[in-house]
Amino acid sequence: MRAMQTIAIAERNSWLLDIALDHLILGRAALYLSILDASNRVHRESAIGNINAAVNGLRAAGQQDDLPRGLLTRAWLHSLENDIPGSRADLDEAFQIAERGSMPLHLADVHLHRARLFHNKQELLKSHAIIEKCGYWRRREELDDAEEDAVNW
């Protein structure tokens, strides 16, 4: 995987942001694999290690604008691990960063994650409003899917 190659280069050069983002890529890939093959604990362990390294690395790099990406991914991971308080804490932190930094797209993502992870229709409405207002069409398909699922919440 390319991220494994680039992480070695980034580590040699002490590029904190690149290291963190490579860990996030590796962590997300492992997370998706663990969802597809829940019996394989190796993928889940890789996801845990890489996602935690990504969040810690984004903090060390001082990247407040990138940190919500790591926190959202880790919130999803916490949810899959049945760590609801951990999931909520990461979503709350991502929300605070996005709200303070005037990052409406991150706010939409936080609301969408809260809606999907906790079956919260109010959060889904908030996400919908921001996505529509900002023209955040990259999330349109996910929003439509969540709204379809919400019928059964």
C-alpha cells in the first residue's frame, strides 16, 4: 500500500502531518477490512493502532483543521468496539473544533456521524440543513442513505 511507503519517507524527514495522515489512511483501510471480515481481529487491531497514531499525530502537528477527520474516524471505531462514551467524546471534540474554527463541512460530518452511530433523527436534520446550505454534495449519497435508514430508527 502506498501509505506504507510514504510513511517511511515522512518518518525519515519528521513530517508530522504526513505521518499522521498516512496513519489515518492505513487506519481507515484496516477499519473497512475489519467491518467486511469481522472475524479477523488483526484488521481491527491495525485500525486501532493506526487511528490512534493518526489522532495523536494530528495533535502533535498542530493541525486543528485536520484533527476532526481523525476524531470522526476514531468515533466510528469506538462505536464498533461498543465504547459509546469514547465515541461521544471524540464527536464532541470534533464538534467543538469545527464550531470554534467555523468549519461547517466538519460540523455536517459530526452531525451525520452522530445520526448514524446513535440513530438520532435530530442530528440527521442538522446535517441535512448544513449539507444543503453549503452545497456539500460530496455527502449527498451518504445523507440519502442515512435518511432512508432513519425510517427504521
